[in-house]
Amino acid sequence: MSEHHPSPERPYPLDHEGRIARLEGIVEQIDVRLGRIETKIDANREVLDAKIDANREALETKIDSLLRWVIALQVATWGLIGALKLFG
């Protein structure tokens, strides 16, 4: 015996005009939502760029400070070597 399954009812009318109008509404909603997403992405990009710039400046400051220390230690080492050769 074959079991008879009722066909599911269509959730929308079969007229093309109604279906097209429904699809147009969906596309408009997608457009609005994508616009919101783009706005959020742009805002987040600006915040991220600002943070990157701030971190870059802080890192450059630290590198400059460390470079000065390295140069000072190198000069002091050369001076010590010179003094040892002169008086040693």
C-alpha cells in the first residue's frame, strides 16, 4: 500500500506580480541591512586605524629610546676598551 502524503501548501500566491513584489521587498531589506553592515565596518575600521596609529607611535618612541641606550652603551664600551688599552 502506498501512503499518500499531502502536498505542502504554497506560502505565497502563484501570481507573478505578488511574487515579484515580495522579492523586491526582500531585496530592499537586504540592501538596508548591507548598508548598516557597511556603516559598522567603516566605523570599526576608523577605530582600528586610530588604535594602530597610536600603537605605532608608542612603539616608535620605545625603539628610539632603546636605540639611544644601545648607542650610549656602545660608546661607553669603546671608551672602556680604549682606557684599558691606554692604561692596561
